[in-house]
Amino acid sequence: MRRLIFLILLCQSLSFSTRIKDIAYIKGTAGYQVIGYGLVVGLNGTGDTRRASFTVQSVVSMLKRFGITVTDENLRTRNVAAVMVIATIPPFAKEGSSVDVIVSSIGDATSLHGGSLLMTPLAGADGTVYAVAQGPISIGGFGIITATGTEYRRNVTTTGRIPNGAIIEKPIPVNLFNDDKIELVLRQADFTTAKRIADSINSKFNLNIAYAIDASSIFIKVPENFKSNDKIVDFISQIESIDVQPDAVAKVVINERTGTIVVGENVTISPVAISHGGIHIEIQAVPVISQPAPFSLGRTVVTQLTTVNVYQDTTIVSAIEGVATVQDIARALNALKVLPRDIIAIFQALKEAGALKAELIIM
């Protein structure tokens, strides 16, 4: 079967600009991850077995809190599963707001389908409880095992999600200021982009308040007229809305597993000659039936007659002059009339020859 491979070309723009908020964020405003241990109940015999001793202990401890004393010798937990619950609390989330949680089995449960998570505190790295999760679990899949052992499965049934399943009890710590300075952090570090952001901010406010300290951080001094609480939001909003032209490293990314090629801007090719010859292999299998003579003791036998045909196209040599844009690269490669899957080999050969003026990343 012939694999279908796509070539994706990102066209180069002469004046590409974007907002600062799309390529950077304010340090101290990132999300906060929380985690908790809980129990899922209401499963249809797909929960943990007695081999998961921590599940039995958790059920016994839970029942004691409700004034019920049981012994774990006769306790069956096939309708209960021990799980880990994780969530990410967004910055500036207030008490009473809700976030999604992900529930994953840590025992030998086979499915969480139809289960409900019991009240589970979610704590951060500092041990403080910031949210409490509870509710029915959405799996988005199924798993069926027939009596003969045949298994039909769609998606993973031991991990689920509870939409808006956690209610925030305490807001996460947010620290915007450090000695009356705000720090911008680039999502993709680049010295040129950091310098352009600092220059754009200084030009916007006509003050020398921003300076880049490395490839990913820009310090911004808060002007005196913006230091009050009712002005700082306006100051940050004006910074986020400034347009800058980010710089990009010339890259060609190849995913050999899926056959995808992504060519970024600023990719150029030096003058080079490419020779491409396509080899085709065609394999055919024809059934051959051997019928025994009438009234004989022989039996009918079916075999396969395999034929292999190999042929090669006429080799084409194309000379490519120095190109400056992605469009020229696409036009030059299309002129070779090669299959998309062969473009991967061409890019690898161009890099080895030193003609590809870009970073080649193979995933």
C-alpha cells in the first residue's frame, strides 16, 4: 500500500507581525498544577481487585469516617477503584470557579466507565489544598471482553475527565512585581525577538523602561504614573497589544513516521544540481488451483504464484539556482515531478551537501 505523504510549506510574509501577548507572558501568571488521591465508586465490576491493598485500606478508612466499622477480610472492591486526580488551576482564578480534572487509575481496575469520583482534595507542591474535586467521570471510549476472550476497545478506559469537576477553594499565589518591575518571558527564546520587544515597548511609552537580559526575558520598569492599583492593568494591557515582528530561525522539520515536512520561512538553497531516479517495484500474487483426478484420493490445493516486476524511470538532472523564498523552493521541487515521499530524501541530501541553509530536524 502506498503511503500518503504531505508537504506543508509555510509561506514567507514580507511584514509579519504579532502581538506581544501571543509570543510572551508575564512571569508569575502561569497556571498552577494540583494533585490528589481519591476513590471512584459505582463501577460495574471493573474496579480494583484485592491485589490493590491500598484500595481496600482506603475504603475501610472512608467508611470509618462515616461511623461504619468493617473488616477488610470480607471486603470486595470490584466496584471501587483508587485513582490519582490532577488539574491545572489558571492564574487569577477566584474562589468558587471550577476547572476540569483528569482521573487516572493507579490499581488494577479495567475500566472507570460509569464511575463517580468521591470528594478529593487537590493540593499543590506546597501542600496547600487549592481545590476539591467530585463528580461523574466521562471516559469517551469503551472496552468489551467476550466470553471467548475477544476484546474490543476504543480509547483508554482507565483514564477519564470530569468537566468542571473541581471547585477552587483558594486562589493560587500570583506575583506580578519584583522591585516595581515586570518580567516578560518569551515562549520561544530568541535574542533578536527579545531586543525587538524591548525597543517596541520603549518606543510605545517614549521611555527607556524595557531592556532584554537574555534570549527569553525582558524586564520592564513600571512608570510612576502606572504604579497605582487601578493603573497597572491598563499598563499591562498596553504592553500586550504592542505589535512586534518576531524573528524565526530557518528550519525544516521532517517527521519520517507520518511523512510530514514543514518548511519555515527564511529557508534558502544554494545553487545545486539534483538527480532523481524513481525505482518502482510491483508485486502480484495469482492463485493457482491444483485439482486431483476424479475418484482419486488426492485433495484440492491452492497455492500462490508471485511475480515481481522492477523498473526504473529515466533519470532527470535539474539545476536549481540560489533561491530566497519558500515559494521558490516549492516551485523548484515541483519542477522535478517527484512524489511527495521522495522530498524527504531530497531535503536530507541537500543538508548533507551543505546546500540547505536551514536547521534540519528529523522527528
